[in-house]
Amino acid sequence: MIVLRLLLVLGLAAIAGLVLAWLFTKDAKYLRIATRILRFIVVLGVVVALVYVVERLLLV
């Protein structure tokens, strides 16, 4: 769980930095990279949640 929290914090920090870079440069590539990171975080969260649910169902 600590690894997931660390990935979440690092991902959000990266997104914040990319949005700041976009605000200064108005270059759309920074927003594209930020959306990729956001998608990765969401997919990772869904996968971890599904693994947790399956684990709970198998152990009951």
C-alpha cells in the first residue's frame, strides 16, 4: 500500500508540474503528458481495487 501511495503522490506532483509548465509555455504537449499520467493513475487504481475485491472474495 505504501508503494501505491507513493506512486499517487509522485503522479500528482508530476501532473502539477506539467500543468505549471503548460501555463508558462502554452505548449499542448505538457497537457498530453499530464493526461497520460492521469490515465495511468486511474487505470492502476482500478486494477488494484479489482485485485483487492477478488482477494476478499477468494478469502471469504
